[in-house]
Amino acid sequence: MSLLKWKDEYLLGMEALDYEHQDLFDCLNQIYQQCSRKADYDTVAGCLGRLQSRLSAHFALEEHTMREMKNPHYAAHKAEHDRFLDEVTGAVAAFREEFEHEDVDKLAHRVQEWIVKHITTFDRQLIERGR
């Protein structure tokens, strides 16, 4: 059971970024699967921690790439990353042992929606303008 299905239309043609986008899809699918299975707190907490760390690392790579490309949209793109990472960090920080799987599922859906939109708009713009 998957929340996200990778499509070639998400490819940017930059191997490192494409790999990390696919990794984020896998991470979200793990969260979704664990919530569907009603996994225990430690399992779900591990998945959420992995998501937060993968997002942070991915954003750092993407921002580094943009600086190297001297991309004129760097500031707006970074601000978008910062806003979203703050949102996810807040949700992960609020996660408690008395949690509802539905709340984690909502977070997974929110991240899924954001990632797909971000790849197809901000990241696409990064690549099209950066070349």
C-alpha cells in the first residue's frame, strides 16, 4: 500500500536531486504503511524522525545546488523550504506517545501534497531557469 507513486514526470534530470525526491517518496510511503498497520509509537516516531532528517538534508543539497547554479530564485525557494521544514518540525515535536494514527496520516498527506507541488513548480523552475 502506497501513498505516493513515483512518476517520470517528477524527474528533473539531476541525479542527486531525483534520487532524494524518490527517497522522500519512500519515506512517506513508510509512514503511510505504518499508520495503516496501526504501528506502535516507536515505529511511527522512527519514521517521522527519518522524514524530518531527510527533508532537512534534501533541502540543504537543493539549496547548495541552487547557489552553485547562481539561481535567481534562491531566496524564495529557500524561504519555501524553511517554512515547510518548520511546519514538519512542529508536527514531529508535538508527536506524543498518546497519538492518533489519523493525525500522522494527515501529516503524511500534507507532506505528500507539498512535495508533489514543490517538485512540479519550484523545483521545475529551478532546473528550467538554471540551465
